[in-house]
Amino acid sequence: MSDRIKLIWDFRGMAAKGTALHHRIHLEEFAIKEGIRNHKTGVENINDMYSIAYICVEEDQMPIVRDALRPHRGEVDE
């Protein structure tokens, strides 16, 4: 099995949590539309003013998401 990559979008400010939750909806829609297999989306609330939305994908499918959606950063999913 190939490595999984976590692509991350950072949101800051008073609306960070709501924005991240909304962004997750679009990540899920994109993954379904593009046929991204074995994906996982989610939101993490770091604190009251900082949240992230993410999608975890297999390494070979990472360029599809990266090039279309331009995440802020990425890391190997543990």
C-alpha cells in the first residue's frame, strides 16, 4: 500500500471553525466527483481562532487534489 498524504487548508480568525467545516463539504464533493479512492476528509479545531480542513489521499492521487485545489501545506498521514 502506498503512503497516504494529508493535504491541509488553514483558517484563522473568528469564523475559522465555520469556514473549515464548510470547506470540508467542498473537499468531499471534489473527491467524489473526481473518483478519489480511499479518501478521508475532516476538520481539526486547533483553538478558538485557528482551524484546519484536510483531505487524506493515497500518494499517487495527491497531484490531482494538489493541482486543482492548491492546499496550504501537506504532510505524510500517520
